[in-house]
Amino acid sequence: MPLDQIEDEVEMTFLDHLEELRWHIIRSLAAIMVFAVAAFLAKGLVFHTIILGPSRVDFWTYEMLCKLSVALHTPALCIDELPFIIQSRQMTGQFTMHITSSFVVGIIAAFPYAFWEIWRFIKPGLYPRERKAARGATFYVSMLFIIGVLFGYFIVTPISINFLANYQIDPTILNEFDIISYVSTVTTLVLACGLLFQLPIVVFFLTRAGLVTPELMRKYRKHAIILILVLGAMLTPPDPFSQVLVAMPLFALYQVSIYISARVIKKERLATTELKKYDE
């Protein structure tokens, strides 16, 4: 525990810390459950409008692509047909997906609060300099997560669904997707993008810990590209379009992370220089 907190806080035992962590986790899970129950009750909005939205041609992304195709005089960009139907082949399929998807919606909606709860547990254990450097962590983590979720939902998901719906190895084979497969694909893409967009935050803390430097990231940029493609392949459906769509922003975030790492190193060097001058 930092020295400046000894006077204000009673020293806590290991069991006290575990008890405090338990309550932070309980509050986080409670928030997730509240949003999950709300999503379960709002079945029409959550399923018809949000989850099943990318399966219809009137989805926002498809309409924007059609408008873009008119502006560019390129009809191929317009998606006016999605040749597949969604079925439930198991007796408990729809009910199971109702519960599962409601829980996923709860995680996404409660993520900022859940992270804030965990951060409240971690923050007192940091030194003043570390807390100052990590100021606004909840805001930036939540912002990147929301941007990643929106990118996954409005960009990666509809384009992936369009590709998979139109992919046929033989015209006699019809695409009739199971509800479990469809919902799993949508939630996996959205959550994966939300988590992968945390790359700059991860690099920031690794740089602060001395484990990563901008020089190291530039040196292994080519290796990072391969790793990003592998992550895209692991976290998306097995089609090249989804993998590339996820890999492109990740590579851009990798470049931004190099800049962030360089800024952190620069500030640390300036702080060290000022400290030496003060000691002299």
C-alpha cells in the first residue's frame, strides 16, 4: 500500500482484501444481471431489432451501402438480398438463445460499471505516480470497448453475414442457419471486437511496467501482423472477410499503440531527468 494511504486507511489483511474483492465482484455481477433481465424482458427490441437486425436487408449498414453504391455508380455494393433463413432445430433452441443472448447483452451494457468496480479495487494499491498516470482509465477502457462493439456490430457482423449467406459450394445447397449458430456468430464478433479494441490500454500498462517499448513494437511489427491475423481467425467465423475486417482496425490500433508507448517512455524520461536535477 502506498505510504500516503497508511494514515487514512487501516492496514488490511489478506482475507480483508479477498472480502473487499468479493463485494466488488458481487456488485459487478449484480449490474450484469440487472441488464440481462432487462434485455430478457425487452425481447422484441433485443431480438427483432438488435440481434436479428443484420439478418434483414433493411439493416442500417446495408442501407448505407446501397446509398454509397448509388453515389459511386457501383451496384455491386448494394446488398438487397440475403439468401438464407434462420431456423430453430432444437426444442429448447429459442429459449436457450433467449437466455444466453440476454446475458451477453447484460455483459456489454454493464461493462463500464463492472470495470469501474474492479478498478476501484485495484486503484488503492497503486502509488500516487501510478494513479496519476492511469487517470481516466475507466473512461478510455469503456470508450474503446464501446467503439469496438459498434464496429463489430455495424461493420464486421453484417458484412460477414452477407458473405456467409451468399457463399455456396453448390446451387442445390440452401443456407438454412440454426438460431444457435446465428446468435453465437453475432455475439462472438461483437464481443471479440470490443475486447480486441483494448490493445492501446494493454500496451500502455505494459509500457509502464517496462515490458514493452516502441522500439520493440516497431522491430516486431511484421510478427504482430501475423499474430493479428491469427487472432482474427480465432475470434471470427472461418471466412477471410471477417478476419481481414477485424485485422485492419487492429493493425491501426497497433500503430496507435506504438505512439502511446513512445509518449509513455518520453514522459518517464522527462520525469527522471527532472528528478535528477532536483537531487543535484
